[in-house]
Amino acid sequence: MTDDLESGSWRDLLGGRQLGIITVLAGGVALYATNVYLTTSLLPSAVADIGGERFYAWVTTVYLIASVSTATVVSPLLGWAGPRRAYLFAFGAFAAGTLMCAVSPGMQVMLAGRAVQGAAGGLLAGLAYAVINLALPQRLWTRASALTSAMWGVGTFVGPAAGGLFAQFGLWRWAFVSLTLITVGIAMMVPMVLTRAEGMNSDAARHRIPVRSLLVLTTATGMVAVAAVQSTLPIMVGLIVGAAALVVVFVALDRRSSAWVLPKAVFARNPLKWIYLTIAVLALASMVETFIPFFGQHLGHLVPVAAGFLGATLAFGWTAGEMVSASADARSVARVVTFAPIVVAAGLVLAGTLQRDGATGLEIGMWALGFAVTGAGIGMAWPHLASAAMSVSSDPAESGAAAAAISTVQLIAGAFGAGLAGVLVNLGGSSTHGAHLLFLGFAAVVVLGVLVSSRVFRAGTAAEMTDGFKEDTVRAPL
């Protein structure tokens, strides 16, 4: 098994039929990520044109809630439709929602379009990991996960640049039209690269939509999203605490339900729970990115474009960390994953301690370095965690469910990270105190992630760990 895991290469992934498959998978995530930053950069122009300023924050809130909700139904959708029809449905819905945004005469239609976009985006994000598991050989899972996740870095660069360019010339609607055309172009590849049979099995087909778990999780996500836009601290804290309580309820319901979001293996005696918790810690840490441009403008006195690129340094580090780490040998993977939260925390401490009003060019350069290190810490572990989750079981249904849940865990953690960041910034304001609270506060949370990341790879090598998953999955629940 070790030879099989180590024999995959970038040339293998980017050649032959694999190239078409990874283009569709990575393209779906790139659309999701680009749309997030594209919309943020051109939204002021759109609001000035169609009105609805009081609903400004809800453009993002609606998108987030819809994304989390649909990410939980990826496994049932794959079981019913298979990868080909599932992807065609998701791309079709994303194109329809994007076109609604393009032609919206008012904010009500814009919000409806964003809800459709978010629902389709949640499917695209979840399908990517699930179909890596189904359509590609195991030796390519780590590199495919790295390339797919790296599309968030691409979206961070392309989204603001494209959105700003269209907005600059008063053509914000054409930004959505262009995104619609790109979506249709990628969708046209689906019938050629994804076969009808991949992923179809009787066990997956019997998966039902986890209605109760879905309602609880959607409510929790909505509470966090609302908390992030509140101005009163007690209300923000109350909403986040209530949302955390609902997540506990969600886990309890999901464990006992016959229709589930998280695979049953997460409650067995294997490392899957620690994999998901480590993913959650890293995804939560990534949400400091939301406020990097904010403090770049307020403390570094950067122009908006420069502040935007300062924020992109975290995504750049994430992408670079993934590309380098994906080639790590199996014996190094355990150390890489274990120490990833420490690297993330170190980057946040470096950038956080140097935050001050009127920072010099050198100090701002050190901020950028710290944020890049933060992203690199996330990226160095991410592909190995994704590959490990996919290796949870030799049963295709269980393995596919574990892969699909990666995106759900990421989106939930991201929602909580955004809410926590909002609380800290509101507590400290736009001053140096607010920046210290945000970056150093997140560093303190993330460094605790070593307690979970150290439990992912107990056997010492990726191959041994994979074998352990297959043995442990059948043990009695904790």
C-alpha cells in the first residue's frame, strides 16, 4: 500500500483523463471562491445602482447559510444521481443564480440569486472532495485535494481584481454575466470526463436527506452569520454561544439518526474525529483573512487595492504550502499535520504583535510575511487531512461520505470563525487594540489545535494510518 500511495505524481494527475476530471472538480471550487470575492468587491457599485443598502450584509449572510445547508446533502445527491448528473445540476443552479444577480432590478432579486448561488456553491465545494474519492485513484488523492483547495487562493486573487475592474467601469452586471458563461463552459466538460457509473452503489442510493440535522445546522449557521453583523456585543456573544449549543445538539442528533451528515465512522474508535477537528481549527483560523484589508487601511493607511492584496497574502501562503506539502513523503506527513497549528499561530503572532497605527513599510512587509506563514501552516496540512478522511474505510459508501463531509466541516468552522472575528473586532474597534485582540486571540485558539492534530497520525506513516482506519472503523462506538 505504501508504494501505491507514493507512486502518484503531478504528471499523473495532470495527464490523460485525470486532467479533465480535476479541471471540473477544481473549476467548481474556483467558481465558488471567485464568486465570494468578486461579489464583495463590486457590491458597493451594485447597491448604488439598485438600492437596498439596509440589506448589504445579508448578501453574504444568505449565501453562507445556503452553502452550509446544501453541503450536507452531497452524499444523498451522489447516491441518487451519480457524479455526472450531480455536477450538471450544481453547475446549472450556479449559472441560474449568477444570472439572476446579473439581471436583478432590486435587492430582493439579488438576495434570491445569492441564495441559489450559495446552495449551488455548497454542492460544488462538497462534490469536489467526494468525487476525488470516487473518480481518481488513491495515489492521487493528496495532490488532487491540494490542487482543488488551492483554488481558494486563485479566487482570492482573481475575484477582487475582476470585480474591481468591472466596477471601475460601471459594468458590475457584466461581471456576473462573465461568471455565468465560465460556469456553462465548465459544465459542458462534465459529460465527457465523468462517467455515469462512478459513485453509484446501492448503499449510497439509500441515503436520505438528514432533515432534522440539516435544520439544526442551518439555524446554528444563521445565528453565527447574524452575530457577525451585530453591533451590540452581548447580542453577538449570546448568538455565538447559542449556535455552539446547537452544534452540540446537531452532533447528538446526527449520531443517532439513520439519515446523517457526518459519517458513522466519526463516532468509532479511529482518527476521523480528530481529522475533522483539525480541519475545523485550520478553517476557523483562515477567517482572520476577512479583516486583514480592514486593518491594512485603518492602521497601515494603505489604499484599498494595496490592502486587498495584503489580505491575499494568506491565500498565497495557503496555496504555496499545499503545493509544496503535497509532495511530502509518507513518513513526514505525521509531523507536518501535527505542527501545522503551531505554524499558523506563529504567523498570527508575528503579524499581530507588529500591528500599530501608522506602521512603516517594513512593518507592513512583516505583516504580509506573518499572514503568508499563517496560510502556509493551513496549506501544509490540508491535503493530507483531506486524503486521510477519504481513506477512512474500504467501503466506498462510507469513504465517500467521509470525503463529502470535509466541506461541511470547513463551512461550519468558517462560519464560526467569521462570527468570532466579528466579536473580537467589535470589542476592540478599528484601533491597534482591535487588531491585537483579533490576531493574537486567534493565535491562542489555534495553538490549542495541536491537542487534536497530534492525534490524527498515531501510527507514524500515512500508509499505516490508512490501514488503521480500515481496522478501527468496525469497532464499537465510543
